[in-house]
Amino acid sequence: MEDSSGGCCTSKEEKDAADAARFGLPDPRELHDDPVLAGCCEEDLQNMRRAEALRTTLLAADRSTVRLKLQQQALHTPQQQQQQQQQWDPAMDDFDELDIDDDDAVLLELRQRRLSELQRQAAERQQQSSCGYGRVNALAPGGLLERLERLETPGAAAVTHLAVAGCEAGALLDEHLTCLAHRYPGTFFARVAVKRGEPLAARLKVEALPALVCFRAGTLVGRAPVSQFGPSGCLVEEEVTSYLRRLRVLREGPGVHADSMQDDDQEEEEEWKLKPCDLCGRRYPHEHVRAVYGTCHRRSSDGSGDDEVR
């Protein structure tokens, strides 16, 4: 009896030690000299075990995990899919019973077509991701132009941030370009850390840093300082997006031209680069209209307003 009880205690201690290591807690066997700390760690261990059991129960009843499994099937090869089908999954069986009838051949065919379409889209996304699409690529100043030349997509569009360390507006631009890279996977986004007097900036004829430089089909189509998109230390994301749309460099997919328009090789290099207004400093098309109320008021004071308004 003593041997069996000792074996049970040993197995319990080993289990507690394994769980504590898995949860990142101290080994209970090393806390015998500190009863207070041992009690706290024991309580934390029990709480984490209960939380893990609850999480496992919720995940088993969560339909979203089942849908994620279906989406992941699009990334697997047919052999892997056959192996997965041989493994019985109750949650998947419940999903099949709710969403599709095995006897309905039409729905089964539609499901297979949809799965094939997901596989094709997943393969395209993987290929584009391997080429640097869908994210902001950090490049060296000397490798930017060479990397742009190696873009395989015909008429490829690229957006490059010539970043300067310590610029708050540049950090905000990096965050916005990261969001645009996920939204427009057909555009190549890059970030190049440069310093004042960088030869790359002189080669691209960039007058002020940091700056945003855009390419289309290997040709420089736009360059703008980051200060153009907001006051000092700030960034107006809508102005950045509008600027990129005007240059037609935002592509939703490979080979898809923005706004379904063909590139015009004869257009000016920076057709949408607007200069600030001399009166108010705004950078979008607008007109200054003289107030009408002041003119009417002056006419009334002269006594000529009654004759004119009839």
C-alpha cells in the first residue's frame, strides 16, 4: 500500500511539474521551502487548468473552427485531403448534416466547385506572397530598382516609402501602407530606409525626405513628400489613398488595372501632383467665391437696391 501511494504521489508531482512548465509556472517540487509561494503557484496552476478545460469545451462547440478547417482544406493537396477524410471528425460530420445533404448531388457539385475555386485562389495568394505581394517589403537603397525590375506581373504597380528614421509622419505612413498592402494584393509595397543626401533620392529626383514614390510598368509616375499628406507630425490617410488612386497604382489583384482603365504611356509623369493654393494652401481643386451678402448690403446702402430688385 505504501508503494502504491508513493507511486501515485510521484505521478501527481510529475504531472504538476509538467503542467507548470507548460503554463510557464515554477516547478512545485522546488517550492517546498516557501509554503506561501507554493500555495500561490498551486492556485494559479488550478486556475489555468480550469481555463484550459473551458477553452477546449468552447472550441469543440464553436462552428467557426469547423469553417476554418474547411478553409484550410483549400491549401492542402488532394492526397492530404484524402487522409483527412479518412480521419473521422464528429464536428465535421455535424456540419455536413446541417449544411449539405449527402443525397443531394447538386449541392455536392456546387461544394466541389467552390472548393476548387478556393484552391485556385489560395495557390494564387501563395504565389503572390512568395513574390512579396500582400505586405510591405523592407529593401536596401541599392536593391530597390533591381527588385522592381524583377516583378513578373506585366504592368506591375509599386509603391515605395523612402523612410527617414525618427519621422512620426513616416511611421504613420508605414502603418497605412501595411493596411493598403493587405487590401490591394496586386500592388507591390516597399519601404526603403534612407538618410539625408541618399544617392537613391537624387536618382529618383526626390527633393524632400521622407517621400512616397510610385512606379507603374517600371516607370516612375509620381513622387511626393510625406509632408504633402498632412500637417507636421500628422498624416491624413485619405489623402494618401486618394493620391495613389489618382496615379492608378492600387491593384486588387495581379494584372488588374485600377478603375478598369488601361495605362496611357503618353500621359505626363506626374499629372496629379497638385501644388498648394496661393491663397489658402489647399492641395485639391477648388475655387474662391466672393461673398454675395457684402455686395448686396453695399448696394442697399447706396439706395439703388430697390430699383434693381423688382
